Amino acid sequence: MSTSRIIICLLRNDLRLHDNEIFHWAQRNAEYIVPLYCFDPRHYVGTYNYNLPKTGPFRLRFLLESIRDLRNTLLNKGSNLVVRRGKPEEIVAELLKQLGSVSTVAFHEEVTSEELNVEKRVKDVCAQMKVKVHTCWGSTLYHREDLPFHHISRLPDVYTQFRKAAETQSRVRPLFPTPKQLKPLPQGLEEGAIPTAEDLEQTEPVADPRSAFPCSGGESQALARLKHYFWDTDAVATYKETRNGLTGVDYSTKFSSWLAMGCISPRYIYHQIQQYERERTANQSTYWVIFELLWRDYFKFVGVKYGNRLFQIKGLQDKSVPWKKDMTLFNAWKEGQTGVPFVDANMRELAMTGFMSNRGRQNVASFLTKDLGLDWRMGAEWFEYLLIDHDVCSNYGNWLYSAGIGNDPRENRKFNMIKQGLDYDNNGDYVRLWVPELQGIGGGDVHTPWTLSTASLSHAHVSLGETYPAPIVTAPEWSRHINKKPSGTGPSPRGKKGPSQTPRQHRDRGIDFYFSRSKNLLSNMACVDSEVDLMTIPLIALNVTVRKKLALYLNPKNTVAADWMAVAEAMGFNYLEIKNHETSQSPTKTVLENWHARNSDATVGKLLSILSEVDRCDIVKDLRPFIDEDVRKYCENLRKKAEPPLQVPEVDSCFPRTPERVGITLEDDPDGAPELFDAFICYCQSDFEFVHEMIRELEQTEYKLKLCVFDRDVLPGSCVWTITSELIEKRCKRMVVVISDEYLESDACDFQTKFALSLCPGARNKRLIPVKYKSMSKPFPSILRFLTICDYTRPPTQAWFWVRLAKALSLP
């Protein structure tokens, strides 16, 4: 190509050089590069609904710092940042005329309407002047083109479904290399002055020493922050335990502000996490950083899917709610004068610093929408004004979620302000930091000053309605926590330290059943005369069935952060050992076997304790009946072995004994009942890839179904027809037939299908479910035409395919 071309790189929320596809592409395709940033006057006017300022002083300061930092970076690479004040489409038009030989204008694509309108106008200008436009996608961890959905309209409306699909079916792309040198600006092009806050009719904010985010903008600052949080302090290794903190710099990553302006790439964070896990440690905390990046991705893609519905009062659910627009209540909320100290402390921190913790944001959003009943958009636009880390999709998506009209809504979810205050600021230190009027009130009482006696308030120099407001609203559920003394065991405002523990609110879900002496597992079982300490019951008491079920919960890493790796870490396995277990077909099974082999304290009680430590009480609750039964059998066997043997009957040695029936599937327990399955899968060998997908979708997701796949589950050495007949008739509740042209030519498939159909008159619940997953040249088998089918070949029904099939297989 010609070497006399100029490319304009229009920068917006991508203020970095590392992992920036625009610079990478331009460096390869131009002789001169013009990095351009425009201070768009539309960013400094009022918001759409309530005419609040769009860009507040803290975010503007952070932006100016980021612009200056990027200019310095580009200067060191032989280039410069061209800065202009004005609408991007007008500035681009002026530069195209001034430079004359511009070949392309390049920019990263954005998501929401205002940004898309700018892109359209820039494209129109370029089209008029016969200049090409090159666009890239670079704001998310997973690239839009790599999502496991054929169209964005099929993006799940539940985050967990999106996360599971992305983690199992997509990949994070490698980083674009940072250019060692950049092509220069065209000669004679002025760089332009970076405006001041005063130039943009803003005031320079005063730094508050109490701020939890005393950080500066810019790529160099973002990379330094990551180095500090990951490599210098190892703070990332305890992120999950400290992330709900309220004060201090290191209770959370604080990456959000740099991510919002594109000073740091989410992919760079991801690859640094991968390196940290290889070189230092891999645990729930390191995974949780990626988990949060995926939330950010999800809201971006929700913005793509729903467009302007993200900003409409009815939300994504198109739901009418009688929101109030009471400006008196709203002003009290935004000024931190509600009379509810935990709310006021958070709102004042936001007003004074431009930052608020994630825990605080959830609470003040719930208070505005659920306790005050105000229009959620009032809160969203106030956050847009003040937050340094304002990201359009994340901000509005989270507000819709809090209001119960967004993705994965919990309509009745409402935070209890008093309980939240006592849970996360149990001694009241955070409240006293930001509400100095209440400094005289000690301990957790600071969360409910209106409940104190007149004498107590007077002693604290507090006068409700004068020095501090009376609450503008109270909720009935608060009364359960008023005057409740803090236990002192809750997390400090800086975040919980030390090993992960089961939160108080989850301790009633079943784990304490196993360790409470008054509710001992075996205390009411007739076969046991006295209580049994589960810490003395060896792991071998749990049979294959329980271990298999445990693996269904823990093997799929995409299900939750607390997977088999978290359990292995709690068992004492090091990083390399954990990585070696990854290659196992069932990592959970391998971990349990190795743990039992090398630890004398590998007991049932210890295993349950570890599950509690990693917050997997859900597993204990679900598997409790099976564990009960296994321990009962184990204790019964011990009792029988301890009893003197009865007289052994004489056996004539000339007649060989009939051997006990042996297992026919991989998971059969020789000492227990045969393994049962939800469905037998009838398939042809050429369709095995689809069967693999069926295993992923039905076994390794929330459905947790148990499929019988002949090539995987059946042991060798027995008659195929006998085994198949028994599995279909006695072991499997359903039968799924994968129909294809190859299936029609298979004698084995023909036998299995006809055998299953022959059972239907006498076994009505032995339902046969035909599945058509690809187009066929041969006619559909007449013997199955009277049955309803699951058709994967029709695009309109693909979104429901796995849900329908799972539901059919889950029926009793």
C-alpha cells in the first residue's frame, strides 16, 4: 500500500497504548498517525431526565490527568496527542480538510445511543469526503465476536447463564503488543492545549484525606496500581475476603475508574491474573477479580442488546412502577441528610471524593428505590454526575437491577439499612468518619441515633433535627436489629481479614447440623447407640454415589468460584498439585483420593468443614440425606464386624457358589445399590460430538442431570444387548434418541429404540425423547413420528432447546 497515508485515531474511552487495537492497526497501515481526543461539549451539559450535570469535578480531574498521562506516553514513543475542544464530527471534518491526505479515521466502537450518534456523524462526514472508516471492539474482556451466541438477541437475561457460557465456550483473546515506537504526526499539525477545569466551566475539587480512592488518572497510574495490588502486596490473594470493605485503599482493586476511561485493558488484567496464579497462588480471590470483569462485560452486552431501554423508566422488564419524584426526599438522599447514618455516610463520601464502595452503592440504591420509592433514574443520573468510575452500561444496569426491573431482577429484594450497617460497619467507625456530628455516639449505636434516650444523645452532643436530622423514613424490618448489640465478629470497615468463613446469614443452611452435639447426624438413628463424632468417620465411609454427586457440584469451574480448586486449596494442596489435578477426568474424585491417601485426618467431618470454609453449604444441604445413609451403613458394618460370628452353614465344595452380581457401569458401587440415571443416550458414533455437548449442557450446569453414555459409563466385558436392555429398563428414567442419517443405519440404535418403545405400554413413565440436532436427507423414522421431538435445527427454537430437554428429563 502507499506510504503517504495519514490515519486519524479518534480516542474516547480507550486512553491507553497497551492492548490498543487502534494503535496496533494504524502503526501497520499508515505513515503518519494522528491520535485525537475531543472534549465534547455535550459531555458537560445536563442529564436527560433531571438536568443534573453530566460530568462532575472528580471525574473531570481524573480525565484531565489521563489525557496528560497519555500525551506523555505518546511523546516518549515519537508521537503526540492532538487535543481539541468541540464535537468530534466537526473536529474530524476540520482535520480532514486541513490535512488533505487522510486515508482512514479509526475508532473503537461504543454501545449506547449518545456515543453511537457520534459514530454515525463521524461516518457521515467521512463518507462525504471519501475517507474510509475502520472500527474495532476493545472495551470488554471477551470480544463481541467470540460470544457463544449466534446473535446478541440471544444473550441470556440472567448473568449466571451468560458467565457459564462465556467461561466454557469462549476464550479471552491475547493482548495486542505495545508499540515500541509510533509513527509521527504530520508536519505542521498543532498538538493543541489540554484545557483546565476552569476552561470547561468546572471547579477544581479539593482532595479529601479520608478518600478510599486517592489515585490519579492515566495509563501509567493504572499499571502501577495493578503492580501494587498484585505483585507488591499480594492484596489480590485476599480480594474476596476484603472486597466488602468501606475504608482504605486496598480493600478492593480500585480498577474501575481506569477501566471506565480505558486507561487499562480488561484483557491485561485477566492475563496478569493468569500469570499471578501460575507464579503465586490461585484461589477464590483471584478468580473473583475475573468474575467482576465478567459482570462489566455483561452490562456492556446488555446495552448492545436492549439499546435505549437501558434508560427508560420501565426498564428492561417493561414494568410500570409508581415511582415518586419528590425532590425534597431526593435532595436529602444526595446530600447525605436522610437521618439514616449508614446511607448518609456513603452519600457524603461520594459527594466529597467521587467514590463509593460497592457495598455502599448497593445500599444507597436500595434505599432510594425501595425505602423512598423514588424514580431510579434520579439516582442513576446523580451517580453519573459524581462517580469517577462512571460507566454508562454498568451504572444504569446496576440501577435497573436494584430497582427490580433489570436483568435477573429480584423484585422483592430490599436491603435492611440497619442490618447492613451492623454487618459491615459493626463498630460504627465508617459512619463516624463521614458523619462527624455523630462522633460522640459509640459502637454500633451510631447506626440508630433516633432510638437513644435524650440523655444519651445529650451526652453525645447530638440533637436530632438540629445537629443531625431525624430519619426521613423508617422501615418495619429495621426494628429486628435496633438496639441489637454488635457481636464484634463482623467485618471491619476495611474488609474481612484472615481465612474465609461462613457468613452468619448462611449458617442455618445445614452445615451446623453436622457439628452441633445436640443435632448430631447419627443421634436419632436406631442402629447407633451413642453419638458419633464425624471427625472420626474416615472418608471411605462415603460411597461412589456421594462422591459422584459431589463431583457434579465441584468439577465444572464455571458454576461458582468455590469449585474443586478451592476445596483442594483448603485441603493443603499446592498450586502445582492443583494444576496437575486439572488433567484428571474428574478432578474432585482425584483430589478426594489423594487427600485420603496422604492425610490421616481425611474424615467426613473434615470434608464438611472444608465445604463450609469455602461457602459451599449448598452442597452439604443437598447431599445430606446421602451422607446420612452412608455414615449409617458404615457404622452398622463396624458394629456387625465387632459382633461374634454366627455358626457358618456347611457348604458342599463340589457345587461352586454363584458369584455376586458385579457392576456394569463405571459408577456402580459394589457395596451399594446400582447406579441410577436420568436418561440413557442412544446415539451413533458419528454423533458423539453432539453427545459431548449434551454432557456439558445437562450434567455440568445447574441442571446436574445424570446421563448414561455407553462409551463413557459402561464397563467392558459383558454382553452388549443384555447390558443395554437392563440400563434402559431398570436403571434409566428416560431415553434420549439422537436422530441422524447415520442413526437410521445403525443396528444397535435400532434395537435400543425399539426396546425402549416396547416398554412404553407397561411402563408409561419410560418416556422416549427423540432429538434432531442436524438436518437429515432421509425421512424421519415412522416409528417415532407420533412422539414430540426436541429440534435443534430450527433457529427460532434453539434458545429453548436445552431448557426443554432438561425439564423433560427432570420430571419424576
